[in-house]
Amino acid sequence: MSGLLKPKKRDWKDTNLALFGSDTERNVKKSSALTEKAWKGCGQKVGIKIWRIVKFKVVDWPKEHYGSFYSGDSYIILYTYKKDPKSEELDHDLHFWIGEYSSQDEYGTAAYKTVELDTYLDDKPVQHREVMKFESDRFKSYFKVFTYWKGGADSGFNKVEEKAYKPRLLHVSGEKDNVQVEEVKFKFDRLNDDDVFLIDLGLKIFQWNGDNSNKNERFAGGKYAGTLKSERGGKPNVEVLDNCKVSSLPEELEDVFPDHGTPGNKRPKDKTDAGEKSEKILFRLSDASDEMVFEEVARGQGVTKGALDSDDVFILDTGKHCFVWIGNGASPAESQNGLSRAHKYLQGTDHFYVPISVVHEGRENKEFFCAF
């Protein structure tokens, strides 16, 4: 990760976005949005644009790396599309993505700059917070292959020296268009029969196809191995090992894994299943009493669209997704504090990592309506 040799895993309950949504933040971003060079011309045509946060600055992320994210960084992603293909009107989804080891400065800047970009685009985008390994389906749909890398982007390379290169193990798993690639610890016990793995040795890449892996994982693994080879000037040799079982290590890998006495044999439990049985809760955020009050208004089957009031902001927690609904009559203070209040609320739950989406009355998306 940028600036840190030994990243310490962040405790999400210690995160702080106190200025996010404050009057100070609002006034500053109004003037700064038009002076941020990174925003110039963005959102004017259908497509995706990604930036990385580097020392409080917004830096273009190379298009050839779209879909690849470093665990030590934070990013801003703007997706521009047309709801109606026949219309000239453009719509936007605006995400800030927080890496597992991203510093507070980095993800705080990403959150702040996301709001600034929203202002630049006249508050039209639907804003989202994404946490590494718990991204929304909408976010993952932007990429055919979704990849996590350890460290920060500065640890990437173009030239490969075999002796100097540290071996990496890439885990390829998923179904259909939702296949992701994640760098994991280089240990034999991370292998299993259900998935595909890329054993990256710099100038030699093995594609391990688990005996029970599916065709989408095998295809994605092969495509990603090809990408790595291309990025290294075609120098690496790629060898495919089909129908592998952890109980019988291929001879080619005998000297690669010194710990090959303890293999794995099951696909790790999907963390995104957490919160699946959670009870829905609806909260109101209102300053009608001259104080900002955050209170529960409904739970379980009592959560209905009819409980929403245009004069306030409501936060809906489904256990798998958190929505901030901004009524057309909500005060500026209520509107500005919706996302930060949802963030703070989730810190006190056991599913603090779920995606957060901000939707405005009259411009709700399909995911919001399906949540009721």
C-alpha cells in the first residue's frame, strides 16, 4: 500500500467521516467542484471512468486496469448510461470503493470527492459506498472479471525479473458474468477442487483448473493469464493444468509449494451471505425539531414504501444493502447528512460492510423498490 510497508487491517468501527455532509464540506465542494481538473468533461457520454486517490489527489486509473483494484487504495467510479436508449438524457451511478487496507486519509478523500463530483454533475448521480469483498451486484456488473491485488497500485510492475519477482497466488471463482480474481496467501492449503487458481511465478504462470471448477472460472482464468502475459511483453510461459485435485499435486508444482502437505478441499464460505436473514429496519432523519433526530420508524413487515415522507430523509437497512432515501422536501441539512449518518449507523452493526446507496425521491432505482 502507498506509504506503508506493513499495512494494518482497518477496524471499520473506528472509521470517521465526521465532516462528510457538514455545512463546511458543502460550501467547500461547491466552489472546488468546478476547479477539479479530473472532473473536466466526465459524464458526458455513455461509459465508465475510474480514478484512484493518491495523496489526497484524484488520479486517472489506466483503462487497461479497469476491474483491478488494490486492497491498499480507494477509488472513485463513475458509470454513465441511458435509462431510455432512445433518449439523449444521461444518467449516472457514482461509487467510491474502499480497499480493505486503505488508509483513513484515502477513503475519507474518496468519499469527499465523490460528493464533489455529484455536485459537478448537478446532483444527478445515484451515490454508492462500496467495501472491498462486499460490493453490490450493480458495481460488479461493470466488469467481466473483477480482481483484487494486495498492496497499493505503486507495487504494480511492467518489467519482470524472474529472480526478483515474488510468487503470487490468484484465486478465480464465481458464476457466469460474476467471476472475480483475488490475490490470496501463497500457500498450498488455499487451493481447492472447486475453483481455478493462477500460480504466478513472474515468467512462468500455471493455471490450476480444479476438478469441480466451472467453465466460466476456467475461461476467466485463461483470459486473465493472457492479460498478465501481455502486460509483461509476452515473456511469461503459461501452462494449463486441467482437472486438478489437491489430493494429488501435479509434478510441475512439487517444488513450488513447500507447504503442500495440508491441502484445502472446500470452497470458502461466501461472506456476502452474511445478513441474508436480517430483519429490515427503516429510520427517519429529521431536523423538524431544530435538532437532527435519527429514529427507528418501522421494522420487519412494518417496513413499507407508505412510511416514507417527502419532508425527511429515510435510511432503509435490509441487512444486505443500506439505502438513503432523500425526500423532495427534505432540508439541506437532512440531505447533506444522510450518507454520513448511514455510515455511522452501520458501524454499530455486524454488517458494517454492506453497500450504501443514496437515492432521491422520483429518481429511485430498481434495487430500492425491490428492497421493500
